[in-house]
Amino acid sequence: MAKVGRKVGYAERRANPLARFLNVLEGKAFAWVLLIPSLSLVSLFIVYPLFRGIRLSLSELELLKGPDAKFIGLENFKTLLADPQVGNAAKNTLIYTGVGLVTQIALGMAAALLLSRESKFIWAARIAVMLPWFMPPVVTAYMWRFMLDAQYGIVTILVSHIGIDIGGQGIWANPDKALYGVLFVELWRSYPFFTLFILAGIQGIPAELRESTAIDGASSFQHFRYVMLPLLKPVLFVSTILEAIKLINSPTLVLLMTEGGPGDSTMVVPLLAFKKAYQAFDFGYASAISVAVLIGISGFAMVYIRSVGFGKEK
Amino acid sequence: MAVTGKSRFALSTISINVGVALLIGFATLPLIWTAYTSIRPELEIIKHPTGLMFGNLGFDAYREVWRYTDFPHLLGNSVVVSLMTMVMSLTLGTFAGYALSRANFGGKQGILLFYMLVRVIPGVLLLIPIYILMQKLNLLDTRFGLALAYTTFTLPAAIWLMKGFFDALPVDLENAARIDGCSRMGAMWRIVLPLVRPGMAATGTLVAIEAWNDVLFALMITSTNEARTWPVGMKLLIGEFQLPWAQLTATAMMSVIPVLIAFGLAGRKMVAGLTAGGLKE
């Protein structure tokens, strides 16, 4: 871009002062003028709050006791490590993230393979399959709570006809099953994310590759296992890490479906932090829990990147 | 995938079609059932939960929600907040996306990475400081405050998407315009923006849907009907009154229809943009 010389047209020179000012800016300066508004907004509402949040995690601030934050060092984190509620929530978050990822990747991959063959109306099918991903979580949550209702839920009734008995108390009142109920709904709304990425990855693989492996006598499964899967590795890597972060971070679906109950059986870490802030107004402790989540995610990401060896092979 | 039919383990066309049909059913049947429930009489829903009777269907539940609750007002709030978010996020995202796509300067990779990383930060960690910040700025419980928060959180995605759409346009077009005497600003305004309009529509729709759907920040930042958006309203309605099923599903349908329309109009381009942006890194 810098190679092209600056030639200002007559019309431009006569234009308003703002345009004249912007025309003076070239190259780097022009880029920075365009970038500064977004950078400052993100700094104000994300970067500054991030540091403020970290500072809060080292302070005692309970709105019910008073508006002033008192610095207490790592006290909150000591409490946190000994808190059985946190331990329980961490266990649930691990299950939620692990089971969530495995089920979503499996269904997402199957759906992407099914949707990858080109035909006339395949785009309509692709859009329909993506729909749950764009649905408001509130609607998704209450819709499924209704359909899995112990008495009136159509899914509860239909699966009982094929011999799966959810039990008289239903899935939401059962401490052993409620988390898996939420995980099922999470699968419904989130697997299209993997389908989207994997499908794009498949479309980037040249079709001729299949022709040549077919000539070599490879079965479809062998082609998938030894040709497609390695080629899809980068896509799977990126989408897995993004979805893992979302599953660890977001309390939304659990908040809406069970609020952590019955008991604490579906309590996940971000929901615990949210409740400490929103219901107990214990801002210091809630921040400490969130910072612990952030540390956990960073650790997970580093181990994951190392173990996959991403970036080394290329 | 042209020759899948020939090999031994290949799936036949029929089984692929059945699989695709199952996927479509899995995605859409819950919504169809919700829509059907919303027009059934409450008594029917309780007496025959699985009944398919098309006798006395009607929009009574919609009328009741519309007349006797604040829901219409909350939907209005959501429309305003979503539109504000869309305009702000799209404007800033287009500027930044253009700069990151076209200009070469030190720190460009750093900025791109920065916009990736900010998405990793747990929303719950930011909630409290943002609440305190909004209080100081007198933006608590205002629609503009909510829109500012949503703009910030949708910006990284908007920037990445717009950068992708700009990357897809040849630079030669602008160079030609500039040789003909167009300024840098003029080249962007007159040549590039009209070409990238479909991408802007897709990005804007995505951003608006995010603002429309959010419940977490709205729950924290709003406290009265002044700025409260529909997801909060729906959560409170259900919590307080144990809504009858017909009204609950009617409320759900009313709030999901705008999403369906937007998705129907821009879905194809949105899906294309999302994968293109995600795959490049």
C-alpha cells in the first residue's frame, strides 16, 4: 500500500474539514485512527475491568457490609481452596466440560460428514442444522425444561414408551441426572458449532484426494481415518479450544435450567461465582473464584497446546 | 466426496438422506412443538400432553401475555438495545477490520491476538467491575449502558469477521481508485464499503442476535423495567408466577421470531463468514 503515492483529488480537497483531516493521514496513522475507537472501548470495558477484577479478588468487598474494598492479599484464595462448595463445583465443571466436548465433537463430526456432500438444497439443510446455535439461551432452556418435564414433557413421555424411564420425579429433580439433562440441552444447542467448523474444513479438502485413495483401494473409513482426520486436525484444535473455554466460562444454561440444583448437584464454578456476586453480594470472593477460573483456563490451554504440539509441525 | 458410492464401506445416498433428515428434525422439532403448544388451550396441554388435536387452536396465550404483562415493553427495550449495539459494533468493527486487513504496521499481529484473547476472560469476572464502572458513569439500568457493554463484547468477533470479508476483496481495486486521485478515505468509502455490504449485513445480524439473546449482563446491569430486556423479563415471569405452559411457550415464540427472521435472511452469509474467519488462524 505504501508504494502508491498520495494524490488528492479536487473534490476531496474541497470536502469538509473532517474528510480533509483524514486525507492527510496516510499509512500507519490512518490505520491507527481507525483502530483507536475500538481499542479504547475494549480497554475501558474489558481490560480495565479485568485488572479491577484481579484487584478485587485480593480484597474483601461485601456490599452488605459496606461499600469499601479492603486489601487482604491471598486470603480469598485460601478460603477458596478449603471451600467444599468450590471443590464440588470444580468437579461438576470438569464433568460438564469433558462430557460436553466429547459428545459435541462426536455429533458435530457425524453431522459435518452427512452434510458435506454437495446437492441442490444442501445449504437449506445446513442452515436448519445451525439454527439451535443462534437460539436465545432463555428460550432453549425453558423449551427443554418443558419438553423434559416429569409430567407433561413430550420427551419424557415418548422415551418412556421405548422403555427409558426417567422416573417419577423427572430429570430436573434428580440429583444424579440433572447435570446430564443440562448436558443434553448443551449438546443440542452447541454441537452445530463443531459442525460449522468441521464442514468448512472438509470443504477445504480437494475432492480428488478421495478419487486417488479409492484407486489405491482405501475404504471410506480408511480414507476418513488416514486422510481426512489428519487434515482436519487444525480445525478440530481451534474449535475444541474455543468450545472448551465457553463450557468452562459460561454459567448461562445451568443458571436458567437448574440454578445449580437440586442441592448443589449441577453447581458449576462460574455459576457459583455469579451467585456469590448476584445473590450474596460478596464481590471479593466472587472475583477470586473467577480469577481461579481464568488461571484454570490458561493452564488448560497451555497444557493442551503443548500436548497437541500445535504450531511445531508446521 | 464424488466417488463415495463406489467403495465398500460407503454410505448409500438413502442413508445419508435419512441422516440429514434426522439432523434437521433434531434441530427443528423442539421449536415446532413449542410453537404448537403455544396455540393449544392450557387444559389440553395438561390433559393430553402428547395429543395432536387441531380443533380449538388459537392465539389466546399471546393475547394474554401481550395485554397483561410488561413483555411488549421489554421486547421494545431489546429492539432498541440490539439496534444500538448493531450500529456501534458494526461501525467500529468495520473501521478496525479494514485497518487490520489493509494496513501493514508493527503490532498488527499483536492486536489480532489481543482480540482473540479477550474472549477467553470469564464474563463473570468482568461482571462485577463493569457493574461498578457503570454505576460511576451513571449508566446503570440504562439501555445505552447495556448497548455499550454488548458492543464491547461483540467487537472482537465483529472485527475478525469484517477483516475476513475485507481480506476477500482484491486490493487492486483500491489501488486503481487511488491512482485515479481518490483519497484513502474516499477509496474505502466509495469502492470498498459498497462491495463488502453483504458481509456487513451478516456481521450486523450476528451482533444484533447476540445482544438480543444475552441474559447474564442484562440481569446484572438492569434493575427496573426502564432498561430491562426480554430475557430477564422471561426469567422473572417464570420465577415469580410459574407461568402456564401455553403462555410460557407463547412468550418464547414472540421473542424467537425476530431471530428466526434475521437468521433466515442472513444465515447463509453469516455461516460462511464465521467459518472463513475461524479457519484462517
